[in-house]
Amino acid sequence: MTRSPTQRAGDQAEDLALAYLERAGLRLVARQVANRFGEIDLIMRDRDEWVFVEVRRRSRADYGSAADSISAAKQGKLRRTAESWLQRHHGDRLPACRFDVCAMDGDRIDWIRNAF
């Protein structure tokens, strides 16, 4: 399957975020998990906690920072996607989890734990 230039840029941003988070001690569980609610870029483990990571990259700040681009609607989609994934893998016994953001403005990665 051929990826568009935008998709390839997103893949590259995810690669950078993944390497950054792995250096910080997190472990990759799944990547680009999609269901009827949306897509989660990275699902990782931080010790006993599940971490759902949204990766955003902006090359220019004309319309705000990368972190600013995650709207309340997008947060809702991420929550519903994560809930569905957790229920499928853990049933009704939902484990501890959090939502992190890796925001990239230019070459800088800003890892925001418990972003929402």
C-alpha cells in the first residue's frame, strides 16, 4: 500500500516519538490502532500503566503549536478508541491508564504526560 507524503511524515513523527519514549523506559505494545471510534498512534506500557499516546507534529506555528491542535473532539475520540481497545483486551476490569501527547514543533519533542 502506498502512503501519501502526509502519511509518511506522520509515520516519521511516530518513529521519533517512539524512540524518545523507549529511551525514557516505556515499552511499545501496539502502533496505529484503529477501530470504529478513531485511531491511537502508540499504545505503550509505563510499568503497570497503559499509556495511549497521540503524536502531533507541526513544522510551522502559524496556526498554533502541535499540542494546541488536539481539540476536545479529538480527545473524545481518543478516549472512546482507548476504552474500546481496553474492553476488548481486559474486559470489564479496566487497568490504570493515561493519555500522553508527544508534540513536535520543529525538531523539539515535548512529552506531555497525563495530557487530558
